[in-house]
Amino acid sequence: MEGEVVLLDFWPSMFGMRTRIALAEKQIKYEYREEDLRNKSALLLQMNPVHKKIPVLIHNGKPICESLIQVQYIDEVWNDRAPLLPPNPYQRATARFWADFVDKKIYDLGGKLWRTKGEEQEAAKKELIECLKLLEGQLGDNPYFGGKDFGFLDVALVPFYCWFYTYEKFGRFSIEAECPKLIAWAKRCMQKESVAKSLADQEKIYDFVLHLKKALGIE
Amino acid sequence: MSKAAGLLILDYWVSPFCQRVKIALNEKGLQYEDRHENDLFGGKSELLLNSNPVYQKVPVFLHDGKPVCESTIIVSYIDETWSSPPLLPPCSYGRAQARFWADYIDKKVFDATGNIWRSKEVNVEAKNEFIGILKQLEEALGDKDYFNGATFGFVDIIAIPLTCWFLAVERIGGFTVAEECPKFSSWTKRCLQRESVAKALPDPEKVYEFVLMFRKMQGID
């Protein structure tokens, strides 16, 4: 059933981390290939000609692109273990809605925290905190967004946890102070091997962003 | 026609996103109430604001009072709740491909039309970008009758309502889709022959009038 699984990825990418977590949850053996995004491999360009982006999941030679689509694919193919989406259609729609919300908001707002200054940065910080509070509200009294069990929305959001340190340093604020429940959730997720192994080290992310800013000529 | 209890769409006549939901429900043979938000730009209904507090946008689909938001997610929900006829292919890889193209259409098409019809002057760059996107979709279509294969399905539903805006784009941009992307044009005509689609879509001439009115309101014309 397994076949050959390859993941084209870039170590700081929260999107790549989602797929790594899903593969680890399902205990799927795969080949991890690091891409240099300034010098994309022929394989990447061939497997994702439309967007030319990572992550790309390649299963038996066939590419699947876009991280949330990869997570759903992994969940459907390896459906005999560690289910990520619940069976109930309404709960699935709710999980997809909030994962889509994460996609629409968190990456761009977080990016503004380290790319911009002054008013633009302040506005992004304010909006990011509002979005994280909205997400925090979805937890309710549950240990995970999936309820009792770790699930799709947990996979979609938890990779951003290793970027929070960077957001906090540049934005000069504490996400834990604003959203304590959310941080408690993230720490709970980090106790899972699939998450701990898949997320990058937060200090390495911060160093990476410092280097990236220099390379992009951003003050 | 089967009647399922309490199906309601919060709708706005020109929204291609609302039309996706209607087509999906029509395909499944379901009856539903279509409630029009008459004052989307001024006074949204309480039900809309309560059902979609995050975005406050249409469409909202209410199933026995429980709201589902975001058109692509609503179409997936409808497909998973009422299984016949299936809108997605049976195999996991086919489903991943369908979701990929639905996501591509969501990311690219409506904004590309907007770049043309919101522009005061004829914007050649915007026109080329729009044509490029349709050509990419033509490649995805290949020799198939529908994006879904031999039968109409998920990606077709996501794409077809956007074509009602193409007349406006053609008139303002000064080109025709039929000439630039004939395959895409044939696919459009094929879909419009389906009753589920024809019933749900507005007359493109009325969409054009709406665009002209919007341009005037925004001081573009």
C-alpha cells in the first residue's frame, strides 16, 4: 500500500511541516529532499509546474501539490490508522473552514511582522492577535482542535508555533500573554513525536529570517 | 426531486460563489430556499452576520440551521452529505487533482477578471494574465469533456459560474475568450447545456450591467 513516497520540502516551511506531521502520524516511510529555493531542482519544476513551490508530495511518481490537499490525500490513502479528518461531514467542513482561515490570514500577517515596521507592523500585529484569539476560541475545553484527538486543524496550525518566536521578537509582544490557551495547546502538540520531529527549531527559524532580511535588503 | 429538511442559502444574485452552491444542490436533486441578501453593501441581515461572523459574506449554506461558509467548502459538504451523484472522482489521486484545480481557480480567476473590469484604461498585462490562466485550465481539461472527466463534477462546478463575468471582461478588455481559448469556450457551452447550471446562473448581460454600475459608483467610468 505504501509504495514510494518522496517529499520535496524546505526546512523552515510551515506548509512542508504540515505534510511531514501527517506522514509521521501515519508512520509512513518517505524520502525527504531539501530544496534550495534560489535554485529549484528540475524535479520540483517538473512536479509542480503551475506554482513551482514546495512542498510537493510524490507518491509512486505522481505529484500532489498544496499542503492541505496533501494532508487530505495522506488521510484518505492511509485510512486505516490515525485519522485526521473526522467522519462527520459537518465537523469536516468546520475543520476545513478554520484550516482555510489559517491559510488566508496567519502566514501573511506573520510575514508583515518581520518584513515591515511602524504603522503597518502594528496593524499586522493587532490583526494577528485577533486571528489567533479567534482560533483559540475554537478549542473550547478540548485538548485538540480535533476534539479528544489530534486532527486536521491541529496539523494545519501547529507548524506556525515554531515561527511564533520570530513573530514575537520582531513584533515585541508575547503570544502566550495574549493567547495562553493556544500556547498550552501548542506545547501539548509538541509532546507528540510526529510534531516534535517535524517542526523546525524556533531559534534556527529566527536566524534564518535575519539572514533572509539581509539577503532581501529589508532593514 | 427529494426534499431534505431545512436547506437555505444566503445568496446574492451576481455572486459566482453562491451560484456554485446552487449548482451543487441542483445536481443532487435537492430543494432549498434561496434567500437573497438585498442590501449586501449597506445592511446585511442578522442571519448573515450571525451565521458568518468571521467574514460576513455570502454564500452561507444552512442545513437545519447549522451554517457552512466558503463556497468550495460548502460544495464539498454537500457532496459528502448527499452522496449521489458523486461530484468528486472515486480515487484519492483524482480527488487530490480536483482539489488542486479548484484551489487554483479560487486563487486566480476572479481576481484576474477584476484586474480587467476594475481598470479605467484597457490593461494589456491584466488581459494577458487572464488568458494565461484560461490556457492553463485548458491544459488541465485536456481532451476531456469536463474537468471531472466524462461526467460533470466538482471542478466544473467551481469554475462555471465565473464564466458569467467573461462577457464584461471581453467588452471592457476588447477581446473574446472564444478566439483566445476555444477549448475553454466549448467547455463553457457544454456546461451551460446542463439544467442544474442554466437554472443557477444569471444572464451575462445583466452581470455586465452590474459591472458598469459598479464602475460608475467607484468613479472608474
